[in-house]
Amino acid sequence: MTAEQFRSMALALPDAEEREHMGHPDFRVGGRIFASLGYPDREWAMVKLYPDQQRDFMAAAPKMFVPVKGAWGRQGCTSIRLKSATPTRVKNALYAAWRKAAVKTTKKSLEAPARPKRRKVSPLV
């Protein structure tokens, strides 16, 4: 799979947009990153999954999916080796990452806004 194929798949998801973060392209829904390209180098892409989803993808295709190093990887950020990536698996991973970001965006927008503090009003004289 090429970076352009990954980009096309990511941007085909509803309300997805491309921006840049830390010098490489990322893909967002509702302002939340769900995937990126070119990290740690041009041979890789990344999707933000739930840890249990990450385990499932890695078990199904260990040469394609590997956890990002450190805490981000433990939280579900998953690198995709583009050279060995298949369109179907990448499409499924992108959708899972997009859905995770979209759900968080929707939940945040549905939360009730904080009620303003009441000011003490002095009695009229």
C-alpha cells in the first residue's frame, strides 16, 4: 500500500479532514486525530485504536500492525507498515480509529454546558 492510498482511504471517511501535526500529515474528525502518515518515517502510518482493538489487529497481522513505542502504544496507538499493508485490513483499522475519534467528539458536543455561577445580587434599597 502507498501513502497516497492510505490518505485516500482516510479522507473517504465522513467529515474526515487532513491537517499537519509535528511535521507530518494527520487525519481528523471533529478536530480529533484518528490517523497519521509518515511517523516515524515515510514507510509507516498510524491509527489510534482502543487497546483491545490493537491486540486484535496485531494478532491478525503481526507484520503489518505494531504498537507505537511508549505510553501512546499502550493506549492503543498502532503503527501500520505500509509496505505489507492490505487495503481491507487498513480500511478496517481506519474505520475503527475514525469511529473512536468521532464518538469522543459526539460525546463532548452532547455534554451539557457548564452552568454559569450565580452572582450575589445585593437587595434593592
